[in-house]
Amino acid sequence: MMALQVADVSFAYGPRPALQDVSFAIAPGTFAALLGPNGAGKSSLIALLTRLYDLQQGDIQVFGHCLRQQPRQALAQLGVVFQQSTLDLDLSVEQNLHYHAALHGLSTQAAQRRIDAELERQQLGARRRDKVRELNGGHRRRVEIARALLHRPQLLLLDEASVGLDPASRLALNQHVRQLCGDSGLAVLWTTHLLDEIHDHDALLLLNRSRLVAQGSVQSIRQSGESDLAASFARLTATREPAAG
């Protein structure tokens, strides 16, 4: 069973298409990179996957649960880190996590056990009582990952999660998420417009101006004579007509 199955998904803002006939699948335990320039449609896709927008055409399934017909079961398998932080800066790390756990109906005792475990996994145990505003950007992102994993989802979505971080923090966050994927079998969809966040062995989905123009490993997407992903990216994003994203 696939962690995520997207079939023939199209979405438009009025007459302007944001996504056109997008189809792909992500297997459990896979780190998949969703790459595209700004305006490609990445954020529109994340909004559909998280039901911020209603699906207009096509089908989305999360571990076999149809997002349209079985939203509770599908979303229960999903953890999300959005591009814009939604942490309460004036609450402590632990308070933010307890609030999220309560929204998912976890008992106080169960929530504390999971919070302790996630803070340990994110190497944030010593910062649990610090207010979020006292943390740097990389640590705030780790708090958001801890929060996203509290209800034990099997698929983690990260929408441009490294935006605004310095290069060292971006690298550390990327490596950390990959480690989570490898250690626990978590499926990850990492959206980015930065080529250096993608490794040769990643499953790659390349969106450009509303269409999925390539998918597969980085090696399979390269053509003869292309020495790196940058050359492939330039070729695949050079000739499409603009669309909303």
C-alpha cells in the first residue's frame, strides 16, 4: 500500500490553473522531494493534501484512505510542517506540544509520554521550558516536527520548511528529517525550490507551472550530457507557459 497516492488531480483559481492532471505515488519509508520554482503549484498541492482547499478533480489517498470520502482516517496518518510557522511564540516548547496533543484527543499522561519521546528524538529536551521566541529558526522547525509527529502519523509533509533558515540550519534540518525517515520508516514529502536540498538517490517530483514535468530518481531524470540536477532543472522548467501556483 502506498503512503500517498495522487491521481489525476487538477485545481484552479477561477480560470487560472494551479495544478493540471498531477499523478504520483510515494511508498512507505521514502524521502520524496517535490521540487519546483516559485509559483509552480507546490503550495497548492500541499493545501489540497491537508484539506485547506477542497479537491476539485481527481483523487488523493493516504495509506488507502480516500481524502474526500474518509478525511478523518486519511488526516490521522498525516503530519504537517507548513512554510509559515504556527507556533505560539509566548508559550514554552512543552506548552505548544501539549496544546496540539489536546487537539488530537490525547490524555494528559499519553501526551506527556509522547512529548518526552519526541523532544528526546529532536534533541530538544533541555529546551522544553523555553519560550518558542527564545529559539533560533532551526530549533523552532524541530519543535514543529515534534508537534507534527505527536499523533504518530506515517506520512510527514514539509512545505518549504527550510525557508528563512541559514545554510547550516537548512542542512541540519534536511539531514534530521532524512534520519527520521530512515529510522522509523516514515514517508516524507519535502517541498523545496532549492536544488541543494535534493540527493541523487531521492524520489524526485518536478512541478513547473502547474504540471508534473518529471518524476523518478535524479539519475533517471537526467539526460545524456547533463552533469547535475541544475542542468535538468533548467531544461525542464524553460518552456512552459505561466500558471497560478
